[in-house]
Amino acid sequence: IIIGATSATAIQLWFRVQARRSQFRRRQTSSRLATFAEAFSSIGWAATAALLLTLPVAGIVCGLITAGLVAMTWKFSPRRE
């Protein structure tokens, strides 16, 4: 639960951008990549937890895939200046 929550929070922080004044009503929208990455990350960590209890080897593989997804999301996040 902690890893999933941390990943979701990190993804949202990586994709946080300053909205222009003309977009005042839409300032809480995030990119589609961030939205899908957060969803798949949460699903991946939940699957990892379930698999670790039943099939530990499959759980480790699933955890590595999910960690790779989070790393790729960080790689594609907008650069800070």
C-alpha cells in the first residue's frame, strides 16, 4: 500500500505544471500519460502484493515490471528548469 501510494504521488508530482491564467478552470487536469501511468502503477503494485502471497516468483517479476513502468514514467516526465 505504501509503495503504491508513493508511486502515485511521485507520478503526480513529476507531471505537475504551472497553468496559465486562461486555463483557470482546467488547472487540475493532468496529462494522459500521468493518468494512465498512475492507474497502471496502482494496478501493478496491487497485483504484485497478491502474487507475492500466492506465487512469490511471479510476484517478484510483476514487481520488477511495475518498477520499470514507474521508472519509464519518470523518464518521460517534463524536465524541471
